Amino acid sequence: MPGTLFSPGFRLNPVAKGSPKALVLLLRDAGTAIETVASVAARWAASVPAAAFVALDGIRQIEPTSEVVRSSIADPRNGAEPEWLDAARSLAPLVAQELRARRLDASQSVLVGFGTGGTLALHLVLRQGWSCAGVLAFAPTPTDPPPRTVRRNYKIRLIDSVSNSSGAHAGARDVVSILVHRGIDIRRVRLSGPMLSEEAIRHGALYLAELVATAQWGTRLPAGGTSNA
């Protein structure tokens, strides 16, 4: 996989004054314009005023073949495709730099991915052991079953689209079933319309507010807060 997979696309400072209390890392799909992601982030910013946003641009489209998917399901050891491993290596130093610049640690970050970016976000947390407060994935296409042992200190929220393939629906459904059985805080909703429909963006804002609150407070909640656990 030649070249650099990721380069910062844009940054959005917190709406609230002062240093950011959380960092939202956006991974876009190759078919989604960076301007579209920036527009969505600007809409969400008001609901998470203490969070900064960074869109990591330049993700190439990773389309695992059906043979790769079948091989991964048959033997999970086959699930670490070189494309995902290369993507993780390319992304890691950029994320570390963005966190250091804001004096935040990984537990104060939220990964938000769209399409291929959502699939990558799940891969980073489930198979690469990345630390974060949570993952919000839009229309992901899981390529392999989760490993038998996974960390439990994060939340996963999936927003699926009816326009996604039937195979993707089945893969996401199976991942949710497996992770629920393993004690992971995961929820999935399937909505009509395209990946970034108006309904999906609104639903994403609700999920993101929950994940950013986790990034800011962990198991603690601000005065008057309520837990969704």
C-alpha cells in the first residue's frame, strides 16, 4: 500500500471557550467528500461544545473480497488483512500528535467512522486494541468476527443504512450479537435512507453526545447527569 493513507483533513475547535475536554476523530469513507464530513461535524459541535473535531483525510477505499471475508470467518487468524494493518500504522502517529497537542489521552477520544472509515474504526478498537472512550460507526462492513478476548472499557454505537448491502447488515448484526454476549456496551440502529441522511445525522448527534460525555467523565457524571449504562 504505497503512499500516506492519512493526512489531517480539517480541525474544528470546541464551541465552548477553553481547552478541549475531548477529541472526536473522524474517519471518512473514500466516497464521502471532506466538505460533507466538515458540515456534519459543524452541526454536531453544538451538542458537544467541549469537544474538538479532527477529520483525518485521505483514507483509501479498502474493499475486502468475499474470499477474504469467508476466510476470516472460517479462521479468525486470517482476519488481519495487510490493508487494515497498514492503515492502523499510518493513523497511529497522527492520532497521537493530535492528542498531545490538546493535552488529552486516548481515553478522552471518540472514533467516528463513515462507511469504510467506520469499518476501520471497529477494526482499530476490536482487533488492534486501540484505547478510546467509544466508537460511532456509520454503515460499517465488518470483515471478520471479533476476537475471543476484547476490552470492555469503551462503548460502540452503530448506525446502519438500509442502502447498505445485505451482507453488511448480516455482518454488523453478528458482531453486535457476539459483543453483547461478551459484555460489551454496544447498540445498533438501522435507518432508512443513505448513510448520511438527515435522520442518521440526528441520531448520530445523540450517540455522539453520549460517547463524548464518557470521554469527558469516564464512569463519573456531572452534577445532574444520568447514566445510559
